[in-house]
Amino acid sequence: MAAHRIQPARLKPGAAVDDAAAARREAGSGGPAHLIRGKALIFWDPKSATPKKLDAIDTDQITPAADCVSESLDTLDERWKAGSFRYLMPDFRARVHRGETFLVAGDRFAIGSSREMSPAGLKGVAEEAGLELVVVCGHNMGDIFRRNAFNLGLHVAQSPDAVADARDGDELTFDPETRRLTNVTQGKTYEPVPLSPKEEEIRRSGGIFAAGRREFGASVRTRPVVDWPDPQAARLMTSTEQIVWAHRVDKDVKAENLKPGTTLRVYADLLPASDGTAPFAIHTFNQITGGSTIVPRQAAIANDHFVFTGSAADDKQTNIGREFARAHGLVKPYYATPGDGIFHFYFPEQGLVLPGQFIPGADSHSRAYGAYGAVGIGVGSTTLGFGWSTGYIYFTLAKARRVVFRGRLQPWVGGKDIVLELLRRWGAKQSQGMSVELVDADKQLPIAYRNTIANMMAEAEALNGIFAPDEITSAWYRGKGMTDLPYPPIAPGAGAVYEIDETLDLSAIRPMIAKPFSPGNAFAAEEVARERITFDKAMIGSCTNGSYDDLLQAALVLRAAREQGVKKTEQEFKIFPGSGGVARQIEQPDARLGGESIASVFRSVGGVIRQSWCGPCFGQGEDALTKGQRAITSFNRNWQNRMGLGGEGYLASPAVVAASALVGYMAPPSELGLEWDAEKYGV
């Protein structure tokens, strides 16, 4: 299998780059600054005994999944506007239209998904009434939402003091020129958290479309060059910093200038989207390039989010990406058809994700690529469309923290248990938006475990998480027939600086279960078992735990329990392989299962194997939860309404989900009396 390599721009036949045309398209952007006035629209925490602004409003609450749909490029944001805070504040649209245009929320506003539908929808709700919206929030705004807001020209101001002071009915003003925020009612003025110089430049100059048009011509004429730091410079860099520095567009940026808060242009090796995020990226690409000048650069699209819902609107959305792929000659593996797989599994399988790469993906779980020694980050659709146009994106370096995994793994403990324990320890602050260096000190975590941990750096609110490539990484690629990798091996430098440096003792971790409504709300599964929490559905899969090795872990539990006389699961039991390749592989005999296949073991206890897609994880399709239903899953998010309106999701490893399916309440394999036998299981 040939490894994917970064490519220069490719002009369409007969096309030429016309800088004058780009300038004409840019004409009219921006305008004179003016003072924005409005009243406070405050999200109060209904569970707090004293008045408190609501923290951790995630993008699932801003724009529910069912509203993240575009039926055509001409009506991109109609559903996004209609769905804004549909359940959290049903009268949001009416309140904005009557002048409550300063949205005030607590810390960690807009964490989670990369869905750019959220800032675009909020901005559109105000604009349809001739108004401008200003988002005012506290500490640690969701990094993807923040970038998306600048791209689109949505005003955002992080000011904990302004949030603390705000009261219902307060009149506020915002000066777009200085970003100064004033509470007129209380006579107080605030200076929000400052932006980096490049963020300020993008904001002032008209957003991402204008920036793309200005830079398009030069980007087409410049061939990408990736050059790695010399050993002396690398010694002071984390793995993330080395990859970012190697991929910098502006080669005059020196290693000593690479500091947290620095924004620079970075070449992308791959720019993947889903069927859900592709339409807005396509719109952005067309706005910047004219649509027919170049082949979209480093582009890949996987149909994995809205493809098996049976909805006509979802089919129309999927068709936008399909037509785009047809027009530009995107074929497999760069265009994955429904059932090919979830893109965080499919693209690595196909050799498109490789150690040393820089991969911004239009899905928050693109952080999963850190399992393979790449920098994977989540971005919005406009950032992706900008990248398809120029070959690079703007990237702001975050502070670094390191987590060193040491100690012997305990029976039935997998990657999900490790990351749930990590999120439990980090608590409400989580990673604080840092870039996380993940170190497998004893070289015992297989790629499947690393994928789970790196993937859920999205829930940890990290910029990214990365395992530097090692012999485990190399062995995984050799197993795929890939030995000619494009980049040299890297490792974190001995002199790299970490804001926080910590060690996680794996020997102390037991199987875990996270209760609603946070992945960090995790407890030892043995403790949860004593509560006898029943459920309606058990589901295994997703981009977090859908690999062959993940499903094997569950099958080992099922087969061992079957040998002890347990015959059938107590409730619905559904399995979602991570890719079509995994789905085919689990039909093959495995010696570790006595010659049975994983699929046959699942079916023998009543399991049903579904298509490879993301639907049930975010409340879509026939397996979504309905009001009052409860599920134990190996998915990555259990936020309110995430798996279906009114449903409750619990998170666990495939082994714990399988054991729970058999006993009828949430419990680890030890509840079945099963003991781990590494020699017997061959794992």
C-alpha cells in the first residue's frame, strides 16, 4: 500500500490564477467600525442554589444534531438558525430579535464538536433581524468554536469579570475596533482576553473568505516544503511543536519564536471532512477559489454522519459532497462512500494518516490521529475550506502538558478506562486547552488503546494529544504493508517545556463507567455494579472503540461468559464496526476465539451488527435513544441529549459494555466471575 504524501496545488485544465478576480470578489468586505448595543441574554445555571452563569454549554446544545443539516449550498444556514438553542432556550430566536443580543454564559462555552453550524446559526439569527450578536463568556472557550467565530465575523469576548457582573436586562455595548466591552447599566468597562496578532488581523480584515482570497494566488504558486528542525532545536520542542515547525509555511519563522500563543500558517498533509461538515467547507472553497480553478488540496470526505437515517434532507446534504467529489475527481480512498467507515478509522487504514503529519479535520475527534504520531486537531468547515484552497491553515500554538503512563495494566483495563480515569482526575477544568504529549513509558499500549485516548482529547478539551511514533506505531504500519513512510521518526525533546507534567499509574486503574452528563463523571465499574443500574440498550463501536481489537475485547468477554453458561444478552445489543474493513474482518475466524469469528460470537448471544457510521453516537438513526431510555455504550460523549433527546448515555470500554449486556445492569467482567488470562486470550 502506497503512503499518502503532501501534494502541491493542481490547476484545473485551462484554468489560471487571477489575482484581480480574487480582489474583486473581496471588494466590499469589512466596513467602518460602529458601537454595537444590546441587552444581556443570560444563560443561568438552573441547578445552582445561588445565581450563577451556566458553564460548559456544548455545541450539541447550541445546535442539536438534527439541525446540523444543509439541503443545498443556497440554504446552508436555514436549519442552523432554526435550531439554535432549540432545547436549552426555546425562545432564543425571539429574544435576540427583541434586542437581547449579548449572549452571556459561564466558563468553557461552546466546548465539543467542530460543527460550524453553531456560530453561523447564532450570527444568522441576529442578522435576519438586522442585528449583531456578541458572545460574552468566561474562561476556556471551546477552541474550535472560537476560531470559527473569527472566521465568520461573529463577535466573541472572553471576560470572566463581565460575566460575573451581568444581570438580566443590563444594557451592554461592544466596540468592534477596540473589543472593549461596557455594561452601561452598571457603569463598568472590561477589556476582554486579547487575541493573537494574526487572529486580530483575520478579524479586522473581513474573516476567512477575505483572507483566503488575498492569499490564494501565492499559495497556488508556492510548492509545499516540509523541513524538520535540527537536533539542537528539536531538543527543546514537544512532538507537536516539531511537526508544526516542520510544516510552517513561513520559513523565516525561527525555532526560538515558536511559543504558546504564536499563530502561524501550517501546511496540512490531509484535510478530511464528513458528509455533515463538507457542505460549508465546499461553500468556503468556492467563495475563495471561484470553484473551478484548482483541485481541492489534500481533500478527503467520508460519508459517516447522516447516511443511514432514511431522511430526504440528509440525502440532499450527502449529495452536496458527492457532487463535489465527482466534479473534482475525488475517488476512494479520498472519497469514502456510505458504509466504508468512520473517517477516523477509514483514513488511517487506507494509508492517508501517517506519523509526522499535520492533519486538521472538520470533526472534533480528528484528535484521534495523535495515536499514529500525527498532530490531529479539530477545525470548523470554513478553516477546512480555506485549507482546501491554500494547502495550509492558520494555527495557534497552545501551552503543552505531558502525561506519562507507567505501571502494569490490570485485568480487563483498556484505553477507554485509562482516558475516563484521566478525565475524572482533570475535573471541570480538563486540559485547559493545552496540547498534550502522551507518553507510553513501558511501551504496552496498542494502537487501539492509543486511538481511544487521543480521540477523547476532544472531551478533555485539549488542542490535541499525541503519542510520539515508536516501535508499536511502526509495527502497526508494517502490518498494513506500509514501510515507506514519508517523514523521519520524532520524539519529544529532552528539554521541552511543559506547563503541567504528570504521571498516571496504570496499575491503579480499574474498569470504569462514566455517568451522565460528562465523560469526566467516571467511577470504578465495580462500584457502579453495586447500584444495579439497568438500561435499554448496549452499544459498542464509534470512532473511539470500533477497531478490530476493540471488538475482540468484547468478544472475549462474551465467549468466556458463554462457556460458563450465560447464553443471551438481557437487552438490545448493537455493534457498529469502525469501518467496512473492520466489518469484513470480524467475519473471519480468530484463533483467540477458538476459531470462531468475532461476529459469530456477537450474534450467538443476540448481538446485531450494524453499518459503520456515527449516527447513534450523536442521536441519529433507528438506534438513537428516545425520551426516558438509557444506554451503556463505548461512545465518547454522554452530554445531555447527545445520544437522543431525553436519553441518558453511560460510557465504558467494549469489555464493560459486553459484560453489562450479559448481566442486565452496568458492571465489569468480574461481575460474571471472569478472570483475565493473557496467555489464553493471546492479547
